[in-house]
Amino acid sequence: MSAHLNLKTTENQPIDIGVERGDRKELAGELSAALADTYVLYGLTQHVHWNVTGAMFYGLHKLTEEQYEDQAEAIDELAERIRAIGFAAPGGLHQMVAMTRMKEIPEAHDAKDMLRLLISGSEACAKSLRKAVSRAEDCDDVKTADLLTKRIGQHEENTWMLRSILA
């Protein structure tokens, strides 16, 4: 986990949901990393939406708009889940960039490069979410596991659509 992550508790009263505090803290760390990855992908998706040109412009412009709107909702859901299990959600671009598990992000200059960028980002998010699902299942947090599993499915569908356009 990134050294930049400060898992400040927000508990004013004990939380008794059947998941121990230590497990919730570890889960909040995984959720925070997944949130950061989703936040970075959200920014990359908007970048493509704003800057794509050429023959694929209209289709990619529309598709990326749908995807970044979905990602914005996911960001909110992930942050709210972190809060619901008793911890402060990370915020701000600087903190998200510091916490993301995405490695170097190449520059994308043409539509095909932009598609590859989004495919790579969606795959990275799915991997990050899988780690968080595993942690949620280990501590029997079915609500969190369900939320994350749905997000994995969305990233896999996004990747399929993007790959189909690139083919």
C-alpha cells in the first residue's frame, strides 16, 4: 500500500457490522487504491473524449462520454463505501495520482493509441478491484464484494468494446 495513504478513522461510535476494525482498515486501503485507479482512468477517459480526432471521432466521443459518466458514479460509490466502513476517503488529484497502482501512462496521440490507453487503464482497474474483492471476501464483507464485482464486470465490458473498435 502506498505510503501516501492516511487511513484516518471517522468512527465517532463503534461500528458493529460483523467485520472487525482491522479488517475494515485493510479493506479501506484496498478500496482507496481501487478508487485512485478509477479516478486516474476517469481523467484519461475524459482526455480521450476531448482530444480524439479522425474517422473514429464520433463513436469514441460518444462511448468515452458514457464511460466517464459511469466512472464518475463509481468514484462516488467507492468513496462512500470507504466512509461507510468507518474511514476517510482519499481526495484530490495529487493524492489519487500518488496512490494509483497504474504504472507509467504512455502518451496517446492518435485514436488507436488512445484506445490502447483506455484498454490498459480498464484492465488495470479490473486487477485492482479483484484485489479488493479478495480482501472483502476474506473478511466476509459481502456488500463491498458485490459492489466491486459489478465494477469488474463494467471494466471488462468496457475493455471488450474498446478492443472491438480497435480490431
